Amino acid sequence: MRAPSLSSAKLGARLKPEERPVYAQRRIVPSVEIRFPLPPSTNSLFFNVAGGRRKTPKYRAWRQQAALLIDVQRPGRMAGPCDVTIYLPPFSGDPDNRIKPCLDAAVEAGVLADDGQRYVRRTQVEVDRAATEVRMVFTMPSVEEQDRAEIEVRTREGQSCAHIAAALGLDEGHVRTVLAEIGR
């Protein structure tokens, strides 16, 4: 995938999630594990202003810190729909109120292109009584060995990722992940 040209960024063209440099420059991997501090509750992420909503200073600061801590860990990226398990340290409150900021941090750091259903298949949350920080584990669903072999053969034949994905009934991200694993 090509990086967007500077001229398109200057013209104010909106990048697709998978074209954002923070995401596109990471290597594709089949699984990622990242760690960062517990986020604020969803209830304290935004405040209302005339014409919309704004991030609270507390959320902005946490998100910036989380993205920097994730970047230091040098994780790869998920190229297609993945499963996410979020392990939270003990805290008072509803665990479901911590999912959105965790996914937002992964997107901001470039581990995920976006936190929508196109990129996240399933999310599971667990409280880890021994933890002191959030641990997120992203995994790609496995691609059967027959499909892996077929992907490799079709790539040698010069077929595009999009064509291979359509022919095999797979997501294009899965095809890219297999190609990254076999070094193509």
C-alpha cells in the first residue's frame, strides 16, 4: 500500500484509516500485545459544547500518554479483522466503560486502523486481579493451511491481494497477514 502524498494531505483530503502513516508504517503481524495505564471511564471522556462534543483534558492527556507508551513497545499492526482481549487491573466501576478508550489508544498508536466492526471482530474483557495496568491482546483468526498455500501460489502468479481475497472468500487483511508471515 502506498503512503499518501504530501499534496493530498495539504489539500485537506481525508485519509482512509488504513492509509494513516502511524498505521501504514508498522509491520503486519498475526498477533500483538500492548500495555498501558488504566483509562478514564467512558463517562468522563467528553464534554458537550455548542456544536458538538470535545475530549476532556484528562482523556486527552491519558490518550497521549497511552499512545506514547504503546509506541515505545514497537508493536506491529493488525491488517484485517481481529479478536481483542482486554485484561484490566482491578478497579471500581463497570469494565464495559473502559473498552472504548482502550480501543481508541490502539487506533491512535497505529495498532488498529480503526475500532469499527470492519477491523474488530470480537472484543472480550477480563479483570486480572494481579495486574497493575491494561494489557490488550490482538489476534488474527487463523487461515487454514490450504488457504495459506493457495495464497502463496496465487501471489507467485502475480495476483493482487484483493483478487486473492475475493477468490478465496477471505478478508484482504488476512491475505496481507499471510504474505507478511511468509516474507512477501
